[in-house]
Amino acid sequence: MNKNEIWEFISSNFISLSTVISGVLIIILQQMGKMTQSDIATATLTIVILIATSELVDKSKKLDRLEAIITHGFDTTLKVTGSTVIKKYGNAEDGFNYMAKKIYSAKNSIDHVAFAQGVPRWSEQNKLYEKATIEVLEANHVNYRYIAGVRGEARGRLSKIIKFLENSKIKRFSAGIYYFGEDSFPGFSFMIFDNDEIVVYLPNLVGGIETGISIKNSDIVEQYTGYFARLWTTARLVDLEQAKKL
């Protein structure tokens, strides 16, 4: 220990050290016959007071350390909350409208996982979403990776993959597949835009209103990009010929 560390230790443990030193001195003086019974009683009471004070100071330090930990955690929470933008969409139409805008504004990459149960779509917002997807894919300014969850005989997502791979104008689209049973778990779908924002669609009750959220937070998005990377490494990646044979 250097001098600074020694002085810091002494200042932090002054009462405890004083208690130990006092006790040792009392024992020495008693052995030398320098203390009366009255002196010993007074000294003992003093040591008891010092011990009690030491306990209180120690507990106070522990509380200070606990407060510092809590404060640090709270500051971290505030920092995360302050840099987070969350939007909720109360229906599929609002969600598709927002996703269409995000597709058009994407600069580098779109990673798309479609694990939710597929349902027929006819709304104008869904048409806008499909139109945005085609136009951005044909423009070839973003890498688009698509992971489809295929259930039983449902071929909608496979048909979409084949359509994109057949389009000679599209150069930066790639796809992977997972097969699910007819009664598989109610998965969810999400899209990651430029590794900066995610839009998540959660499972809904049969016949219920679909809801979704978009989240813009680097820590949260990082979790989803890591999850997508894991899915991509274990998915069945397909080219056009392979997709047609499925």
C-alpha cells in the first residue's frame, strides 16, 4: 500500500482502530498495575461506546455505498429512457403505414423476421407496404434479409420469396426458412431498419386487433440484431431453384 492508500484506510477506519488501540492500552496498563478498578470500569464503558459508534459508522458507510449503487443504476435507467423512442400502433393499418415509411427511408439494411401467423391482407396500408418493399428492393440500395416461418401447407411466404428471387432487377435480397407445424407456437414478427430501429408485431388473439411497437434504442436494437444473426446462421438459406422445390 502507498501512503495515500494507508491514510485513506486510517481515515475510513479511525473509530475501529481507536477501539483496538484503546483495548490494548487498557490491558497493558492493567498488567502494569497502573489502573484502578474504577479506571478499568470507565475505560471499558468507553470501549463499548466506541464499538457501538463503529457499528453505526460501518452501517452508515454501507448505506452510503448502497445509495451510490442505487443512484448509479437509476442514472443508467434514466440514460436509457432518455435515449429511447417507443411508438405503439393500435392496429395493423397504422403499423403497415409506418413500416412503409421506414422501408422507403432505409439507407443500408433491412432485416425481416416473419414468424407470426400469416393472415390475408387487403388494406390500402398493406398495399403501400408491399409497394414500398418492391420499389426499394428494385432500387438495390439496401441489403434485405428475410427469414420466413412456413407453416404446413401455407405457401404465401414461399411465394413471396420466389417472386423476389425471380425478379431480375433485385440484386440484394436473400432469404432463409424455418418450418413450423400447423399448431406451432404463436411467434412474432419484426423488422430491423439500418440496425437503428425495430418494429415488432406481437401475437394477437384469434380475431383480435393486431398491435405493434417500434423501438429506437441502441441497447435494445443490439439484442434483436444478435437474435437475428443467430436465426440467420441456423435458417435454411435458399436460392431460386431451392425455393421452387420446396
